[in-house]
Amino acid sequence: MSDVPSDLTWIRAAPPEATGPGPWIEIAFGDGDGGEAPVYLRETSDPENVVTTNRRKWDAFVLGVQAGEFDHFVEGVETEY
């Protein structure tokens, strides 16, 4: 995790009514406003393992989720909070 800034503000992607430790995904946005600005992702159960992408790819992923492009991955999955 040496190239990951230590002063990031991590945002937990968990439903507001969720309780307990998760595990949850956390996202942090690095410096910069352009499409190549870094976006960091980690899981609460393994915070040292950080994946890095950029804002352009992150935005495309979020738009795909909103459009239902990934719904087939969770067909039949029960949610537990």
C-alpha cells in the first residue's frame, strides 16, 4: 500500500440501515478532477489490500450499475445486513 496516500477519506458503500462489521467496500477519491484522477477501493476485512483505478473507469462502472448491466451477477442472492 506504499503508493496509496495515507490521508484519504474512505467512504463506506453500505446501506444506511446496515449494521455490523460487514465486510463492506470502501471507496476513496484521490487528488485531481480529471478522468485520470485516482480512485481507490478496499474491503473492510482487508484494508491493506487496495485496488486503484481512475475516475473515468469508476464513473463508467457506476453508470453501468445504475443501468442494471450487472444485475445478472446477483440473481437469486439474498441480502443480509
